[in-house]
Amino acid sequence: MTLFVILLLAVAALVLARWRRLRAAAPVPAILAALGLFGIGCGPGANWLAESLQVPYARDIPPVWAARNAIVVLGAGTVRAGGEMEPAFFMQGRLLRAAVLYRDCKHSGGDCKLLLSGGDAQGHHVAEAVVYAGALRALGVPGHDLLLEPRSTSTWQNAQFSRPLLAAYAPQRIVLVSSAIHLRRSLLYFAHFGVVPQPVHGDYVKALYSPLPLGWNFSLADAALHEYIGLLRYRYYGWRGLNAPKAPPLATPPVER
């Protein structure tokens, strides 16, 4: 996305430079293209875009567990490796954090369910939730503590389809695990469906500072812009009345004291 915009600016500068009447305006897109190429590609711009989304979720605050707890883990894709389906790269941190949270919850003496939300968004013919369940079972999580939501193909549907499962289980505490860069939008969507969980990041990404532009930094900027667009789209759809009706707050049993 960002590289495409930079390319368009560079092309615009070349086109303007060839038109005598518009030649004076050519430096504007040329300067913007250079700022984008080096400002984002060398790290500072990409880091600024990502950090503004991640900083509120940087601290690792341990949840206060109750008698009934749900840990919701949002999907981040799958890959086929050697004929077998595996969680994608950015899913590894989420699953590891979910397994650690599950262990801590069990040690507290409470009941704990891991809700895995993710359908077949990539057309791999197997739901992400099913693949993640296999990975968590390999980490020692018993199958009876796994709740699968295998239909969602977007963050909006993660929230929409997770609510009925949470309502059926009726947890007193809900924790939401995703990438730090993804949590702000995820919390907004879950709140729309009446679910207000405690956010916990599974990974926290940083730009790489370099004297030359790096592909990683452009990818990071694209990921951040995807989140900002999702936030703006939610508000625009709300203004136009296109969002689904807001759900009432999810009823949770009182915590015993």
C-alpha cells in the first residue's frame, strides 16, 4: 500500500515535470515521495504509525482470575508447510501467550476456556480455529477446555460470532489475546457486540532503523494503516447507519468474594 502510494507520487512528479504549465508543481509530489520512501522505509515513520497503536497495550498486566474465565484468541492466518497446516508466523506469539495465560488461570484454581476465533479466510479448506486447537493441544491444553469459533473471516466477525459462545459459557472474566497493533480495533469491535475484555498482546512489533529503506518497515506501515482504515471505516459505517445494531452488554456472573 505505502510503496504503491510512493510510486504514484513519483509518477505524478515526472508527469508534472513534462508539462510546462504545471512544471512548478512537480517538486511537491517528488518531495512527498522521497519523504515516504526514506521516512517510512528507514524506520521512523513506520515506527510512529505502529507505536501509536501499540503503546496502550505494551504493559503486560496479569489478569485477576475468577471462578470462570474465558481467553479469546483472535486468528492471524495459517500456512501449509510440508503438506500440513500450521499457524501463521504472527499467530505463534498469540498462541504462546494464550497457553501461558491458560496455565496461570488453572494454577489460580479457576475454570478456564480458550476460545479460538478464526474461519477459513484464506481458502485453505480448514478453519484457522481447528489448526490453532491442534497447536494448543500439543502445548498441553486439554481439548475439553477449547471452544472453537470456525466461521469468522474478519475481525468484525471474530467479535460477532464469539459473543454467543461467551454468552453460553458465562465467564466472569474475559481476556482478549491478539497482536498489540491489532488490539485497538479488536476492542472497538468487541465492545460493539457488548463484550469488554482485558486486552493482552501476543506480539509487539518494532520498525528496523536503517540508512536504506527496508521492506519490513513498509510492511509494518501497511499493517498499521490497515488498522487505521478499519477504525475509520467503523465510524463511517456508524455515521451512515450501516453497522449491525449494537448488542447489549454481555451479562457476566458476579465474582464471588
